[in-house]
Amino acid sequence: MRKIIMLLFCLLLLVGCKRDEIIYYRGPDSMALYVNEFEADSTIYSFANKLPDIASDTVYVKIRLQGPAADYSRSIQLQATSGTTAIDGVEYELPVYEFPAGATEARYPVVLLRGAALKEATKYLYVAIKPNDHFQKAAIGQEIGKTYSIESYKIRFNDFLSEPSWWSTLESYLGEFSVVKLQFVYSVYGNDYDFEGLYYPVDYYGTIYWTYDDEVNNMPLRLRTALRKYEEDNGPLLDENGNRLTF
């Protein structure tokens, strides 16, 4: 009888050990493109503001893990999607990026190339998450903290001056857009001036208001003063439509 009891006890231990060895399958985590509440899901870029020897530049797109962070890095890549008119390897590159160990958010580098065709036409690049063994596409929609996971991000780029995304917000201070007017604004403020940083949202007791930097109010006077000096030396400045520049 004692031998039977010992045999049953050993069998129970063996079964328990086998249970401990069961390996459960875990599928890939999810990765999403995302933007903040007041952030656009697109951007406009022009090489026209860069020196001639600049052959490429990088636009960073926000990506976010939906799932737990890992203690090792994992590769992730974006892919071009429907609507893209830019040519891979000629006007853009989407490199394999190592998502850092322990991270839940990162910025993916989209490399824009200064292809010759950009002198003549604006190109479009729509990027989205490319599923792989580590990540699948995440669900889209609103997330915690009023951020949004999006299906794709649009980049519009060229190598000639065109109306930037910030112009419509500052139009009441700058007037109607023209290429010559934009060139003059850049000549006063510099090609790398952060015009988008002049306006930003403020939460006032739960209500969002847009506020402007003090420079916005100074802008018309500053530009008129610079234009007056230009005209004293060169005469009236006409835009590409033959209209005299005013601010």
C-alpha cells in the first residue's frame, strides 16, 4: 500500500513539473502612428529654403507602442501607402529603425531626397506602419491624454517655394499669399524661423484657446519697415502676379 501511495505521489509531481514547462504563445505587439490633439496628421516641406548642397533631410514621424515595453530593441519600418506619388530611392527612403529597449514612444526618421523632379512638381508621401514579426498595425482613434493614433501620415514636399501650412493662420497679419511675399518674409526673419511656434493652444479652466506670441503683433510693422527700406533702394517690389507688395 505504501508503494502505491509513493507511486501516485511521484506521478503527481511529474504532472506538476510538466505543467510548469508549458510555453504560452505571445503574438506581436501593436505599433501606431500618432499625433497630439492640436497637431496635424500631415506636414509640408520644401528644399527651396535649404542651401544647394543639401541633398537630403529628415522628417520625424511619431510612433507609439500599444503594449508593454520590452527589455531589448526591435526593428520597425514604415511603408508608403495609397496616394504616394514620390519615388522610393529617388525622392524618399524609409529605413529600418531600431525601436529602443524600454521605450513606448519614439520618432521614426522619414528621409526626403532632393530629386530633380521636385523642382517642377510637389510630391506626396503617405506613410503607415509596416507589419513585421515584432509589430502589427495598432487600432486607430483617440487615446489617453487626447492624442490620436492615425492610419497614415502625409508628407507634401517640393523644391520650390509654395504656400506653407502656417500662412493661413497668420494671413490676417501677412496678407494674401504670394511667392515673392514669402521670399521677402524669409529675407527678414530667416529661412529657419519657426513661424508655427508663434501660435499655440492654452487650456483655460477646461476650455482651449489659441494664443499668439508677441512677435505676431510686431510682424506687420517689422515687415513694413523692411519693405520701406527696400523700396527706397530699389523701387516698388512686385510679386509674380504684377501686384505691388504690401503688408
